[in-house]
Amino acid sequence: MTPWNRREFLSAAGLLAAALGTTPGRLLAALPAGEAPTAQQSALLKEVSQLVIPRTTTAGAGEVGGGAFLSLALAHGLKGTRAPVKDAPAGWPLRADGSLRHDLWLQQDLNRRAKGDFMAQPPAQRRALLAALDAEAFPAGPPPAQPSPWRAIKTLILTGYYTSEEGGSKELRYEAVPGRWDNDIPLHKGDRAFSSDWTAVDFG
Amino acid sequence: MTNHDFDVIVVGSGITGGFAAKQLTEAGLKVLMLERGRPIEHGADYTTEMKTPWEMPFRGEGDAALYARDYPVQQLNRHFTEFTQNHFVNDAQNPYEVGEGAFTWFRSYQMGGRSLTWGRQCYRWSDYDFGANKRDGHGADWPIRYADLAPWYDKVEEFVGVSGAKEGLAQLPDGHFQPPMALNIVEQTVREKILKQWPDRCLTVGRTANLTEAKPELGRGPCQYRNICMRGCSFGAYFSTQSSTLPAATATGRLTVITNAQVEKVDYDPATRRVTGVRWIDTQTKARKSATARMVFLNAGAFNSVHLLLNSASEAMPGGLANGSGVLGTHIMDHANTLSAAAIMPGFEDHTTFGNRPTGIVIPRFRNLDKLDGDGFTRGYSFQGGALQSTWTAGAREAGIGEDYKNHLREPGAWRMVLVVFAESVPRVTNRLALSKKLDPLGVPQLEISFNHGKEELAALADAKKEAASMLTAAGGHVIFGFDRPGPGGTAIHEMGGARMGHDPASSVLNKWSQAHQIDNLFVTDGAQMSSSACQNPSLTYMALTARAADYAVTRMKAGAI
């Protein structure tokens, strides 16, 4: 694996952005060899995204490019995912800079739970294995000293989905120019939230 | 008298630079406004304003790798996003040093400066504020009181367009307001419950420079309730240099603007004891340029105006321009700022709102007014914040995957209310600016900032945490967390002081007209002039002081005294 080289990567991304106009697809294509997801990893991230946010009346996260966004986001360190990990448990796949390869960790952890290839499991089993991983990442009581890397991955899956056109404007509502402020209106069961409520997004 | 290129040179194009240029050109003077950053044209250059998250390469979150390299400080600002990053400085290209303590310096070097990225909150100061230094002995007494500034607040508010509710409070005087934006149902309920228990505590909607009524004479439309102001607003619905003061100044035909001009020195002639002009570096060509003027207004932003005075030291004024007192650079302030309380607010599950109100609420100061009732502090604090419903981002803190989880995130979440405190920063000689030995990329000495909050601010924040929890609990909320330690200096983005106003030339830099004690034709009308910090957002006061100083300067110039 080619070691991560921030300067090389940034300069490649910068050149591409200048030459072609930046798009997520182009940024993903510009990732250095060691950071670019393999076909197997891409398939896993897409599947996991879809398991978190599946198709209902609207498409799921995997279907709208959630896996690709996740790869890009993890390589660029969104939500602190490129910070060096202190006291990492043995076996965690770390980069030379001490940060965790979240995608490889996820692959390892799911395969461990599957006692084999996670992706080779039947759909219901894949869902159950991921649900178990998810539940363990949110233990009751005070937060653990070493939070599960899954929490950052899950955050980025949500980000990828609800900032996509499908998640942001079909699953939720998007109003670019509300034009008015209604300070108190009834909320009915099933009314959808606004992905364009920036304060709510910000404060969660 | 020699010929001058201009009547006045205004250094800086932000909130006060724009106001100075407007007032001075409208008074008939020929003005050069210098801006160190790039030009930004109203509307046309707000390149991300209409973008959706799915049109952005990093979905609005931004490229964390780029931010770690080039924006390590700016990215700490909650409002710094992929949509707004082009309205903040590149830290790598604009370095500064921290001496003692810590300071996060949030900056916008561009046409309009931080008028494009400000929080828009507009609050008058009162005599509790102008009298604060005299009352407890910290800092130097202000040479002005509320009555000196009240007519200028009137004029400024009228031009800016401030929406807000009149409440008749002595500590937060009413102004000339456009109709207020309404409180939501939770905030309205909390207001009533707080008032019932504490009649002296008034939760009201934020007084904000967002129009609720159009100003067609200025080409400004009313707020569209998007709450994405910092991307730039082509409706002109919030006050900025671009939407308001620049068009007014340009319309006079007497304004010249030069951008990409980093002013390096103000020239001083010891024979006449006057400043004669300024020198700057063209940041694109690196060429050194200069212009002369009968008068200079410094509006570079509090710390940069002080930097410029320090860097303009000469044989005649070796400690810095206009620094006969030796206090130049000292007594800098911010506000001590933290989240005092966040609470779940049950009982409103069948209520919601439509639109994004671009302001929160304020609970004005209630401590140390007529009675000194602060435990370990003699100044004030106030709360800002608001009630909101959570949305999909809350899902990141919850266990769950699959259909039920997705359906749960589809609906607006629980109502919550947050109270963020802004506590007055005591002026201290040890909090100060100095020139660093390190140079910036253009070869100019960097600014070195030394800043620590003191025990008074910590005592105020401890009290604020307790009172915020009491009020939200009394209003029916369940407090989930709160803090009483301030963020580093600069967190409130209200940095000010360093060239304080005072009665005495031996202990202050400026007189009551924002005019240098030692140099009649030099004015500093941005945040540098502040002698104390109050606990209100300061921009409105800077603008009122600027308009007042400009009027005085014009009168003196026309009388031949400057």
C-alpha cells in the first residue's frame, strides 16, 4: 500500500479541481492508490450504507452514492476521522500518521462477526450483524474512553444521505427560499422535517 | 498647505470602514477606501449562495484535509462551512502569533470584511456600560456616556435596518426598530414563565440587522428566512458594506476603492504633528504604493488597526503612532463565551415552525445593575440562544439502523432550548497586542496576541450556568448539559480594545471623538477604541461611534481646524 502523502494528495485534488471543476466523483478518482477503495471495499460501504438507511418510499443511502461519499469523506478526514488515535487496540489498521483506516476497520470487524466474509452472508444475517455492531457502539451510561469507530462512520453515512438530493429533498423537505417565518404551526404525524433547517442540522 | 490626493483615507471596508466612507463622502469629502482583501461584488460574487448541499463537492461539510492545512483556526468557527469558506481568511497565508494564553482570531479579509460574516445582532449600550470602568476601577473611565451616543444610535439604526421589539429596559435601551421577528411557541412560553418568577429578566427576540420591511430606496429587500446570511445575500436583506454603505458612498461619486491593498504604515510628519497619508503593499504584484490625505480613518478591525499603529512607529514616535501614553496595544478584550445550558423542552410535540429565522433570542443582563449582586464579578453577562427542533443530525447519537430508524429521522425531533452566555471581559493591561519578530509572507511583522480570561469572567460564567439551568427548569425544561468554562479568547468574535478612548492623554490613545490625543487628523473608529467591552454584541456601537466621529471630523475640517 502506498503510504499516505497529504501534500501529494492535496496537490492532485487541487489540480483536478482547477482543470475539471471539482466533483465528488473526480475527487474520488483522484485519491492516491493506498486510499482509493477497492471494488470489494466499495461494495461493502455501499451495502452498509443501505443497511443503515434502506429503501422505503424513497431510495436508500447505498443507492444514492452513500458508499462513494463515505470513501471520499474518510480519505479526507471529515468529522475528525483523520485524527491520530490514542491507545488504539491491537489489530486496528492505522495509517503511518496514526489515524485509523475506518473502512478497513469496518471490513475487519464485520468479517470477524461473520466468522468469514460478511458480504457472503444472507441479507438478514448481514443486517443482524450490523445491528449488533451498532448497538454495541452506543452503550448505556457515560461514553467510553475509546468510542467505537462505527459512530464516525455512521455519522458520515447520515451526512451523505441527508445531503444528497434524494435524502435532502425527497425523504426530507428542502426549501431554498422559505420567504416567510411562521412561528407556530401544527405538526402532524408524518410531517417531514426540513433538511434546509440549517440551525437544526447544526445543533442536531 | 500641500496638495493631497484625497481628503480622507479610510483603511478597511468592513462594518466601520464602510460607515466611515458613507458618512465622509456624503459630507462632500473625497475618500479613498483601502481593503487588504479581494473584491467581492454584491450578488454576483456570492458564488455559493444558491447552492444545495448536493451541488457541493463535500456536501457543505467541506474538505477537512484542506481545512487542517490552510484553515486550522477559521474552521473552529461554527459558521465556517464549505458554503462560507470563501468569506474567511486562509490562516496559512495570514499567520499571527500567540504570546501568553490562547486566542482564536476569526477573520475575513475581503471587500466588506466581516460585515459579510457577522452575527448581525444590534444592541445599544447603556450607562451601566459606559459607567462600568469608573464604577469598579478596572480600565480607564469612558469619556462619553449614553446621551452622547443616543442620537447616533438613532441614525445608524435607521440606515442599517434593525428588527426588534421594544421592551423598555434601562440596561438595553430601545432603538428605532423595524417590526420584530416573532418568538416561537417554546420561546414565548419560556419568556412568560421566566417573567413570572423573575420580573427583571426579559427574554426577547434578537435585535438583528435583517430587514422585516424592504428598503427600496437602497435596493434592499426583506428577509427571505433562509438563514444562510454568511454566504452573502443578494436580496440585500441583511446589513453589509456591499448591501448598504458601499452603494451609498459610491452614489456620491466621491469614493475611490482599492482592493488587495495591505496597508503597512501610516505616515507621520513630526514638524506639523499630522499624519500625511498611508503606504500599502499590492498583495498581487507586491508593489509598494502610497497616497496622501488631509485625514486618516483607521477601520481595519480592532486588532489590525492597533497593528498598523504599532507598525507605524517612527523616530518621533518610537513606541508606535499616537502612543505617547504607552498603553497602545493593551487592555484588549473579547467576551467570555460558552454554552451555559441545553434543555429538552417537553409539551410542544404538536407544534412546529416554517422558515429559518436568522436570529435567536436574548436575555439581557440582570446582574450588577443598580445593586452589585454578582458573586465574584462586578460586570454583566447576557444570554443568547433559542428553541429549536432537532433533525437528522441527532441520529448520529442514537443506536438504530433500518426502516424504523429512517422513518424516525424523517420527522422533526424533540424541542430543545439552548442558552449561550456572553460575559463582559474586564480590561486588563496584561491582555495585549505586540509586534512579533516573525514576518508575514509580505515581510510585515506579524501580530502577537496575549490573552487570558480572568477570575471575574470565570465567576460570571459559573453564575450564568446556574441561572440558565434555573430558568430553563422553571420553564418546564429538563437540562441535559451546560458548561462554565469559556472558550479561548476570540471565541465570541468580539475582540476589541488596544487603542482605548479616555479623558487623559497620559493613559489613553483616543479622545472622546475617537481622535488620537496626539494627532488631530488621525481617527480610529473601529473596535480598537473600546475602553470596556459590556456584554452586548459591539458592532452597532462601533457604527454609532464612527458616524459621530465622522461628523466631528467633517465639522473640524470645514472649520479649518484639521
